[in-house]
Amino acid sequence: MQTPTPTRPPRRRPLTPDTVLGLVLVVLSAVFLAATFGLSAEAAAWPRGVLLALAALGAAIAVRGRRAPARPAPPAGDADPSRAPGAAPSAEPGTDADAVAAAAEARDPEGAGDGDWRPAVLRRPAAALGIIVAYVALLEVIGFLAATGLYLLAHLWFNGVRDWRVFAGVAVGVVAFIHFLFAYELSVPLPAGMLFE
Amino acid sequence: MDSALFLDALANLFTVEVLLAITAGVVGGIVIGALPGLSGTMGIALLVPITFGMDPVAGISMLAAIYTSATYGGSISAILINTPGTPAGAATALDGYQLTRQGKGAKALAVSAIASMIGGVVSAFALLLLAPPLAQVSLAFSAPEYFLLAVFGLLIIGSLSAGSLLKGFAAGVLGLLLATVGIDILTGYPRFTFGTTALQSGIELVPALIGLFSLSQVLILAEGRDGATEAMTSGLRGRAMPTLAELKRILGTIVRSSGIGVFVGILPGAGGDIGSWVGYNEAKRFSKGPEKEEFGRGSLKGVAAAESANNAVTGGAMIPLLTLGIPGSSATAVILGGLLIHGMQPGGALFTEQADTTYAIMLGFLLANILMGIIAVAGARYLVIATKVPVRVLVPIIVALCVVGTYAVNNSVADVWVMLVAGLVGYLMRKVGVPPAPIVLGLILGAIAEKGVRQSLVMAQGDVLGYYLSRPLSLVLLGLILMSLLAPVLAKRMRRAVPQKAEVET
């Protein structure tokens, strides 16, 4: 376990990820609820119901998230054991069946998250997202195919690829594939970019 | 189905485009499933825009082919490196990896392929036989039933997703909220558009699907914790084909597991992972003496039981998907998105007006399962080589396909931004343990639920409770909703019935 951070100290954490999630949901509900006041009663009724449900669930998640650290073993109910104290992703204690099931679920690509919020873990996804955002921003400026080629080179470099054959193969292959499948087969008008128009 | 319809469906199925699409789906699905970190759901979401330009039979059959093949593919990495490529492969790893350690990896793969094929074929027949009569029921649905159905679907998928109940429900409700964005069809008021015109038509399904399932997965992969796939080829040793005697011994297990898988699949919300655990447990329970001892130490029966069950789940899960529009898992939720962009609204109409297309898709699914078995038995060795492509090279390619695919559906860069936001939200949600599938289902069912409840309030003329209780179909659905509230408890028990020790080490 690393040094405690505001979001992930081992014990007695004031702000667990669950608490933050719950509060975000409550705030989100409040903001949207405020936006329903300009609507007619008929148009607003259903969204308001949905928002109240969301706020209630958010509050429940927040309360449960705050309480969780105080209880070493959550009951076999709906508390997520993978975020119980001491259950670091690397060392799941195999003491009770819930923790074991949680260990199985932690690897589930669509299932429960790992709850690892250390900055060291988040740095790479954040940088990758930055590259992707730049890619999308460039789409309409330098054109779809050029932006895609450039992006592929940049992201491969970021991922540690240094072999020029991989660069060439991936960039040429994917751009050609996109061109033939989308522009040629499916006749999607890909933006050419304002620099070239 | 009558013979004219059958011939029409066959004519729709046996075209070059459809057969190519199914083959590509099978090969691609196996590879995606075998790569730890890439799930079939992600592959299906990525391909939904490509199917947009295809014939519906080719497009949807390809998605279904990926679904079933990725389920088999998950067993490859489970058997060879003890890392299930998909959650449904976890039970397979118990015995499969032991077989690899004993030098029988190739045989385990072949048994898994045969079991998967039989499970898939059985489920495809179940789909062909059970879906049409069930779809008849949905013809009698009116506003109250549609509302209850939407509630039922959300409860089910929210409660059976891995992780916490509260978070699953919150995800579903969040999806309902996203569905209200845009112009209200009944009153014309723009809701939650915050002054923008881009949001007036609502949040598009395809960008949301790709963002939540594909891009968020990319961000998780970017954390760099993917397992090494290089070791996979070294496990492929020994004689591949099982002997006839071995096949005879496991046939009973396969048939029983296939039946279990179909049944679990039909239960909306119970996915392939539950199916494979139940199939595995039952196979163990039915075995006696030394055979029982073998379980967990490299039993071919164990591999066969888990794999036939999880592939049988795929066809079973498509029954509620096609007849009611209730997807049982995240993969089927994405396939539902694919159906909708082809203008195919699940329910009775699929089996009447669009019957030739629907039957062709179901027959295509059957064909995909057979093809999967053949390709898997003959070519597993070569497909394993394809999994050696490192994730660091795959990730940029996947992102480029996410971007171009999202763009292609509406030729809109704004959609690409929606996809990016959905990807970031999906990533954060996954990190905090909120499953993405209920969000998508809420987005799909939101409009149906709202319309159903508003119309039924008008139709009830004040006495809402009396109105709902006076309708037999509503009563059945209310009963199902009550049952679904009990389902999480059952699902938890099924999930943890077996994985006592072998799970932690994997």
C-alpha cells in the first residue's frame, strides 16, 4: 500500500470513492432538477421522478461509502467487498467467499472497478486521453486520414513502440483500411480538413 | 415456421456478403475473446457502426457471431495462461489450466471448442423454437406492459451486474435520465439541452455504446496492467483431438450443461459467467468417484461443462432480446443497439413483418456456431498466434476505429465528442464500480418507459393501481419484477458456490 492520498488512504478515509460518487450523483440530480423548472408540468413530471430516484440512490451510496471503512466485513448484501478496507487489488484476502467472488469480479472487464485511484495509476490513462482529444480536435483541421495517421504514430510512440516497421505497418494499414471500408465501401464523407479545402 | 418463410430466410442467409460477415465475426470474435483485456462486448460495440452500412442480416449475424465466438475465445487464454479472456471463462480456467500444466493444453482447447460448438448449436435451436411463440405474447402488450417491461429490464440488469446493487440501479437510473435529454415528443419542450442545438435530438445511442464499452476499456488498458500474452503459445502441446472414448465420456455432461446454459441465458440478466459456474457445479455433482476427484485437477469434463454452458447462454440470452427487447448482458445490450440502428424493434413485428430477416439472423447464428467449432478445432493454434499482437499496438488501432466508427453513423464530429465524454465517464464509472451496461439499457428503455407510464396514466382515468391490477399481463410482469428483486441473492450464491480456492491465485 502506498502513502495515503486524500482519495485512497487505507483506513478511516474521510472521502472514499463511493462517497464522492454518491455526492456527485446527488449534485447532478440537483442541477438537473433546477433545469426542470422552465418546463411544463407534463414534460417535467417523469424527469423529476427519475431525478429523485437518482438523488436517493446517490445519497444511499454516499452514506454506505462513508460507513464502509468502519465495518471490516460488509454483510453478504450489496456492499462491494472489493472496496472494503485492506482489500488492495494486489492482495485479495481469501478469507470469505465474498472477497473471493470479488476477486473474480475485479478481473471482469465489464464488472466492478478496482478502485485504484493513485495518481501513478491515473497518469497514463490521462495522457492517453489527452492524445485522443488532440486527435479529435485535429479531425476537421487537417482531415480525417491525416489526423488518424498522425494520431497512430503519436499514440504508438507514447506506448513505447520504437520499431519503425510497426509504425509504418499500423499507420499505413489502418489508414488504408479506414479509407477503403468507410470512404469507399460505405461512402462516408470523411472530412478532408479545412487546410486542404 | 412455414417452408416458404424458411426458404426466404435461407436465401437471405446464403449470400456472399452474409457468409463473409459471419466468418469474419467468428475469427475476429475468437481472437478478441482470447486477448485478456479485450471483451466481446467491446468488439461488438466497435463493429456496430460498420454494420450500419451492411445488410441487416449480415450485420446482426456478424454481431451474434462475435458474441458466441468471443465466449469460446475467452476459454483459450483461460486454458493456456490461466487468465480468462472474458468473465465467462473463469470456470474453464479451473480445470483447463491444470490440463495445460499436464501438457494437454491442445486437447483442452479442442474439447472446449467442441463443447462450445454443441452448446451454441443447442442454444441456436432453442432460439429458433422458443422465440417465435414468446414474441406472440408481446403483441398483446400495451402502455402499462411496456412500462413494466422497462422497469423489469432495468431491475434485472442493474441487480445482476457484478458489484453493488445500489450502483447497478444508479447506473440504470442515470441511463433513464440521459434518455430524457432532447425534445420531449409529447409536449415539444426541449429538456436538459442547456441551450445547445446539438442535444435537441437527444443523446445518440451509438456514440454512447462505443464510448462506454470500447473507449473506456482502452483507458483501462492504458493503465498498463494487461497480462503477458506471449506465454500462450508455449502451452500448446500434445495431441489435439480427444479420442472417441473421451468424447463419449463427456457427451452427457455437454448435453446437460447446454440445457442449463440455455435456461440461464433465458433468465434476463444472468450472463455467461453464471451459466458456466452452474454448468460446472452440476457436472461436478453428477460425477462419481475418481471422476469427481479430478475436478479442479484437470478434468476434461470440467472444461466441457463450463464451456458448453457459457456458449449455450448466448442463444438463450437472445430469446428475451429478440422477443421483448430485454438484453440479459452487456453484450446483448450492445446487440440491441445494433438491432435498433437497423430499424428492427424487438417484439412481435420481428417475427411477422420482418420474419424473413429475423429467421435469417437466427439461422446465421446457428451457422456461426458450427463455423466456430470447425475454425476453432482446425485453427486454434494459428488463432493463438494472432493474440501475440501486443496491447500497446492494439490500443491506438482500437481508438482510431472508435473515432471513425462513431463519426460514420451520422457523419458528425459532435458525435465523436459525445463518444469521448462517454468514454471518460465510462472509465471513471468502472473505476468506482458502476457497471456501464445498465446505463445503456436505461438510455434505450427510457423513452419506452416514459411513454408507457404517461399513456397508461391517461388510460387509467385516475385509478392507476386498479388499472394495472386489472390487466393479466401486467400482473405477470409485476410478479416477474418481484422475483427479480430476489434474483441478486440467488445470483450471488451461484457465483460463489464453487470458486473457493482456485479463484484467488489466477
